[in-house]
Amino acid sequence: MAYQDQVLKCKECGNEFTWTASEQEFYAQKGFQNAPQRCPSCRQARKQQLRGNRQMHTAVCAQCGKECEVPFEPRGDKPVYCNECYQQHKNG
């Protein structure tokens, strides 16, 4: 299916934003059936608001060794992964 850029209106701020063809393809691959109702900046602000004052903890990724932040306090009895390694571990 060929996607085309669409101009949508944000229900939060009322500004118009472009929902690109590549974003539409991404949504379809993820199984999402509805177009976004908020512009990217309002979506980001909403995510931050929903997360609230979540305390983040510093950890070291068990796979790649880089420092990362996680929303839980690592106890040391289970491996902790950074976002990238977690996605690989989850999908593989």
C-alpha cells in the first residue's frame, strides 16, 4: 500500500502537523489502526506527564556494558539491559 503525507490537526494544541508516509507505514507495521490525534510535541509532553515524577536509577547494561537509566532499582539478582539491548533480547 502506498502511503502519502497527511496534514492532521492536533486535538491538544490545535496546530496542524504532518503525519508522514514513513510514520504511517511504521504505524501499520505495529498494527496501529488509528492516526495520531496529537502532534509530536504534544505526544512527548503527554508521555512525560504520564510518567510523572518517576525516579530513574543508574545501571550498567549486562549485554553491552554501557551505562543506562532504568525505572526500577536494580537488585543484582537479574540482568539489566539498556533500551537497545532489551529490544534485541525481547525479540530474539
